[in-house]
Amino acid sequence: MPLLQPGQIIRDTYEVERYLAEGAFAEVYRVKHKFLGRQAMKVFKRTGMTHAELDEMMAEAVLLSQIAHPNIVKVFDANTVVTERGECGYFTMENVPGGSLDKFWRSHGVQLVPVETTVEILKQVCRGLSLAHSKNPPIIHRDIKPQNILIGYEADGLRARISDFGLARQVNRLTLLATAAGTLAFKPPEVFTQAKADSVAGDIWALGVMTYMLLTDKIPFEVDEHLGWGNGQALRTPPPAPSLYNVEANAALDRIVLRCLSPKPADRYTSAGELLQALDAWKPGACGPEPSASSSTSASRFSKNALGPLSAADEEQAEALVRRALRIATEQGNLNEAADIMEDAFNKWPSLRDKYATKVTLWRRGIQM
């Protein structure tokens, strides 16, 4: 049973609107602040904590408050709430109606995500992560993956935000390393063979895996979940260049992605900031390979199941949300509310994104068409 219920009022300030998601340690809800509008509330499942344990649980909120950036989810408040299971800690943060990069990627169906869109998303992620990496000592995320990147529409187009810093750590000042944690498919080879081997280089590897997936619709390495942390050797052989699957991913982009996936940490980019410099210098079409007869610039040879199948979407409910959004925009003129609802529809039936994404961007600018 969820910790919170729709309609519940939290601390005379937040009204719970609906349940959004659940992880190993927390549940996430969409709530409405009585003055500030919609936010997301992350409620930790653990109850009966001491003050010291609660402080540790709230470390993510504290960390996010220290690395504020447009491409990192913003934290607003942190406190406790009494639930039927007991007192739980929570914090509130930006609500991003568009959902995760995973859903954005899947919304392209049999088509590959346009290369320039992929590069722009990666650049935005690097801008946020570079701030964390520039701290002294560096802060590493340790769980970069599409599910932890949120994509929403702003007045100037798509904006990516890094979320879920629950595993983030400041590395040891002397070794610049931290204990490994995160999702196996996005972990570098060194963490499978060494204790306390997570580092900035591990975040760079994860960015490489994520970019490879967006470019090719497949992950670069087959990770056997049954082997767990015994997968290290499988990651030592470089994967095929992304341009073999997507001719728009030219040779220059191949070099960037494959450097992120270098087996040796020292051979990767030294930080997200250095990777960002390489991406800023990249030009579409430059140094590209000759297209082969079997290559395609748009259609994927693979499916969008590289990270497992997506749960069944509800097209009828999504269409109802679209009608509601259009009605609110037309009859009430509440364009931000309409945009939020339309992005909810994209999550339920991703193919609607192509049809209505431009309209959402215009609504975010205050333009009704």
C-alpha cells in the first residue's frame, strides 16, 4: 500500500495528487504546493529512524541544494511526514511532467533518436554533471542511466535534468575513488574487479553507455545479471562503432563515444566538463563514414527493448489527456497546466510526442495556437 494517498494534505502545505513511481528506498508523488504549484515529493520508506539516520537519508537533498544547476533537478523543501507505517522523511523537488529519457527514447519507436537531439541532451547532462565533478573533492553520481535523466519541454525547447542523486558520493580526497554502486549495465569494468573503484571516470563510462544506446538502440556490452559483479571481463573488448548502426553518427562522434567506453579509466575524459568541450567541438556530418547499402539514417535495426520491455501503455487514457489539455488551453487559457497534462499523455502513449511536442513548447512560451 502506498505511503500517501491522493487528496492527503501534508503539513498544511502540500496536497497529494498522485503516485508517480517507486524505487528500492523511496516512493515519489506529484503534489501541489498551496502557493508554488506542482512539485514532486520523494518519501523514504524507512520509518523509526534516529536523527543521525534521518540526516543520512536526507543527504541527497542536501547534496542537490549544494549543486544547483538548470540541468540538475532543483530541491525546494525537506521535512518529515507521519504515515500509517510511521514517520518518514521526504523532500520536494521540481516536477518534470515529461518523464525520463528512457520514455523519451522509447517514444521514437522503430526510428532512431536524431543524432543532433542525442548530442544536445548529452551536452545538457554534461553541463549539470560537470558542476558536481568540479567540486573539491568531486561529487560522483554513480547511477547515470536514462531512467535518472528527466526530459521536459521549456520555452526554448527540450531540457534535460539529472535526478536521483541517492547514490551520489564525494570521492575520497586522496584516492578520488568511492565504493561502487548503481546499475550493472552502466558500470565500468574496474568496479567489477576492484573494491572502491567508482570515480568520475565511472560516470563518464555511464554517459558513454547511455549515448551509445540512444544512437544505436542497443547497449554496447552484454551484461549477464546472473553474474552480478563478475561481469568485468565482458567489458574489456571495445564495442562496434555507433556509426556502423547509424550513419549520422559520424567518425568524430564515434571517437567521443568510444573514448568514454575505454576499458582503462585513465583513457576516458577526465570529467564531464572535458567531455562537454569535445561535444561542443563536434560538427554533424564532419568526417562521417561512407553509408553502406544496409545502413539507415533513421530506422533502427534493433528494438527499444535494450533495457527491458516497457509496460503496456494506455492509448485511450492518453487521448483523453490530450483532449483535456486542448480544452484547458482553449477554454481556460491556462497554458502551463495544459502543457503539464500533455506531457503526461506523452508518458502514457509516447507516439503522441511527435504530434504535439511543438504545441507544448509554444504553450511554455505563453503562445496559444
